[in-house]
Amino acid sequence: MTYVGGDLYEGERVLWTGSPSRYPIFNRGDIFLVPFSIVWCGFAIFWETTAARTGAPPFFLLFGGFFVLAGLYLVVGRLIARYLFLLGSDYLVTDRRVTVSTIVLGRRRVRSVYLKDLPPPMISAERGPVGTIKFGDSTFVSEIIAARREGFLGRRTVAPWPTLVQVHSAREVRDIIAAIQAGRVPPRTWRDDLADEDDYAEDHED
């Protein structure tokens, strides 16, 4: 069977599949980036309007126009890109890997990382059964740096560990991942689209 990210390796077992239950366009890193982007965009628009009023050479208008476009992307465009990035995301956890598959504007990007290479899973931004699963300790400073590294359409110049954003039953998914990292058989496998507890599949056998 084919899952997000392609075919499984021989003997590899699917433990969980899912996708974001919510699509947050802001995170803690934006506490710094939003004011910065507004100041940037405001200055760029001021530069462009001043150059146009004073009859500045075309070079100055082109130069200012580039910064206006960059400012508009920082203020609005990157948030739309983040939403589209999450809207097209699917997650897969097997007994070997974590895979994040994303489709944006018809283009698929897949990232797969072995569980043995990941730090322990941590839950953040938890509201009820929905939460975000990150790997390793996430600090306010690290989130600011990550937000600043976001590029066009949500791509990052330096990719951090994969993040499972706003997934349902986040604690159960975290426990599945932690069990595999500790060398234990997870208590059960689960799909994000299953309706209730009766649909959990016991998976104690290889």
C-alpha cells in the first residue's frame, strides 16, 4: 500500500497517519516578526511614494518597488503561504520514520526522518486533544529564528526537525513515537480519520 511520501520499506509498519486539524497562521516567533515586517513595509511604501512625488529616476522607483513587494510578503504573503503549506500537509509515522508530505500549488515536497535520529517528541500549543508535536526542546528564541528563516511558500532556508502541526490526539501520537524511540512496541496504532475508540487497531504483533 502507498502512503504519503511513497511506498514503505520492506517490513515497515504504519503506526499513525494524520493531517493538521487546525491551520494556525501565527506562532510565537511572530511576536518579533510581525512588528518588524510592518515597520519594513511602512518604510518601503514611504520611500516609494516620496520617490514618485519628487520625480526620482526610474532606478529609485524600481529599487523601492522591490522592498515594497518584500514588505507585503512579510506582512501578508507569508501568512497565506503558511496556511497553504498546512492545508496541503499530511503526516505519517511508522516504526522507523516520521514523514511530512506537503502539496503547495500542485508541487509535492516530502521530508522523511528516521526516529532514531530525532530528539524526544514534545507537545506545544495544546488545546484539548489537539496539539503540535515538535522534536527536542523548543524555546521562544528558537521559534523567532525559525520564523525569520521562513522563505517563499513556507520553505525554510535551514530545515529544522519535522513538526506535526495541530494534530488530533497529540498525546497518543507522542506516546507512539516515544515508545518506538525507547525500543518498545507502541500500545496501539491509530489513524487520524478514525471516528472513535472502537476503531483503534491493536498492534502488538510484528
